[in-house]
Amino acid sequence: IMFLLRLSPLFPFNVLNYLAGTTAISLKHYAISLLGIIPGTVLYVYLGAASSDLASAGKEGKTVRTIFLVVGAIAGFAGVIWASKVARKELDKINNFDAGLG
């Protein structure tokens, strides 16, 4: 569950860290859940690099590079949104199963 929560950009990492500290989650499962922050981190790094390149590309007039950077940013956002939807569906399945509905 922690891994799926880490995939969702709706939950701040600080809140999840405190939540994990108040539960009986094992160190192994907590460490595995940290892999869930990789997609968001990659997106943030890409957006930072893309915005830097876009700022310098305007001076040099590299239109093709700008188009690729914008398309990459859109694809990155689409990937994070898709991962969030998948995580939400899985969390809903878990919640429904725990409530005896599934």
C-alpha cells in the first residue's frame, strides 16, 4: 500500500513518512515503497532540465529541440497521471476487499 501511495502525487512525502512511522510497517516494506518516488523524481528532474533548455533554446532558435522538450514534458505528466490512476484503482480494490465488498 505504501508503494501505491508513493506513486500518487496527491500525498505529500512528509505525511507518508509520519504515517509510516505510526504504523507497524517493516523496514523492508518501507524501503521497497521508496521505489515509488522514482517516477515523480524523474519527472521533476526532466522538467527542470527542459525548462533550462527552453530558456537557452529561445536565444539560439532551436525549434525542433523545443518541440521535443515540450512533448517529453507532456508525456511525463501523462505518465504520472496514469500511475496515479492505477494506484488509486488498486487502493480502492484493497479498501473494498478489507471492507468485505470485494
